[in-house]
Amino acid sequence: MLHAEIEISSFLKARRAALDPADLGLPGGINRRRVRGLRREEVAQLAGISVDYYTRIEQGRAPAISDSVLDAIARALRLSDGEVTYLRNIAVPRRRAAADCCGVPGSGQTVRPEIQQLLDAMESTVPALVIGRGLDILAWNTLGGRVAFDLEALAPDRRNTALLVFLDPVARALHPDWEGKAVEVVGNLRADSGRHPDDPRICEVVNELLARSTDFRRIWETQSVHECLRGTKRILHPHVGELQVTFESFRLSTDPDQALVTYTAPRGSETERRLRELARAGGPAAAARPAQVASAGAA
């Protein structure tokens, strides 16, 4: 379980430490600051609340926090839209629990047959995946399974973007900008944990990565919250070479915890040609994956 009081404390401390008092028009004081960033007193002043109340909020001891107070703290800390959403999710566990009562946290995630039909309809030209809670890869089309991970060769509980990126050396080698990919994955996973802090699968993934990956611990402790739902990326494919693709994530209206992710390339580009070559290929992307690597995440 990702305890809300620990999460809110770590998050608010990290966000105020990231701010430069001079940028906010605050004096440096007679004595040098012992720690970087804003003091609690300064955040409270900027938010227009008492120091005692802000302290209780940061320590996870405030049982009910109004939207207006959360908005004031968000403004004081210059939070992004994604960070504001995360703060709301971890600060109001009772409201979150009520919203989650329609579905059992951690219950098996399934993809509707109509979504799989959509994936299959795109498989000759558009690699596509469905990502669920905790960044589990729930479904894919043939081309989607060939572009990145050898999904068919993995046990179901290892078909997870975060576990693959941080624990699987074959998956890691696909990303020339691995650090950027890792930061993106952690930002997405933290945002997901804010929406479902008690979800057993999310807790399982986070706790395994904290225990097994020093890179994950380093990035997780920055408290970065940034959902990356679209952009471009480079993939060093072992069979067809470098792919430069645009990815888009579409939340499914009837399954809001799931996102359809597509990868495309400009018409006539070398990447488009290579994707078509990959679609005609007879085997998955990592057909040569050693057996010990395929099971590395379960060690």
C-alpha cells in the first residue's frame, strides 16, 4: 500500500524544495537557509493559511482538506496541472475511496472484445497497445507486439512497461534515450498511483521496482508527476533498425483506467517503410531473446 500520509509529505517537501525563494519575491533572510527551497512558513504565507494547518497537511495529519485550500497550496508551490491532480488524489482519500467503490481496486483488468477488434483492424499498418492500471500491457496487435517488447514470450505478470524498462536489459536497449524514457515511465506510474493508491497491482509494481532498481528509486524520489500521453520517440529495433515514431494515448471512455496507445510515422518516411517490413515479418520483435532474459523480471 502506498500510504497517503507518506506520499503527501514526500510530495509537498519535494515541491517546496524545488522552488527558488528569489523567484517568488521572498527575501533570503539574515541567516543562510539551512535547506534549499521554501520554508513551511513561506508556503503557508503564500497560500494564506496558518503555519500550523499547513504543517498538519504536509505531515498527513489533516483529515479533511477543502478544494480551496488545495488550490491555494497548488498556486503557492507553482504546481503543474498534473501535479495538482496528483495532490488532490492523495490529499482526499475518503473522496477517492468513494469514487473507487464502483470497481474493486486490484481486480483483474480485462479488455473488451470490441477494443481487441480495433487493435486487430490496425495491425498491418499501426502498432497499438492497451495499457491498464500500473502500466500493465493488457492487449496488443501483432505489429504492436513486434515494435517494442516480445510480449508473447513474457509471463502475464511481467507484461508491464515499468518492469520491462527498469529490469529487462533487452527492453532497456531499445531506447537510446533511456533516461528520458525512464523519467516518462515514472511520471506516468506516480500519476496512476495517485488515482489508485490502494490498488494491489500498482503497489506490487512500485514495491518491486523500489527493491530491485536503484535507477527507479532515484527517479521515484524526485516526486515527479507528469503523464506523458503523446510525443515522439526513437526505438532501436533489433531487426529493422531505428524507428522514429509518434505516439498518442487515448483514454477509453467506457474503461477510463485503460489507454489505447498507437505508434505512427509520416507517410513515405523510412520509419513507415520499416514498419511495413516489420508487419510482413514472420516473428516477434525479440525472437532471439534469451530465455534467462525473458524471465529476468521474475528473479
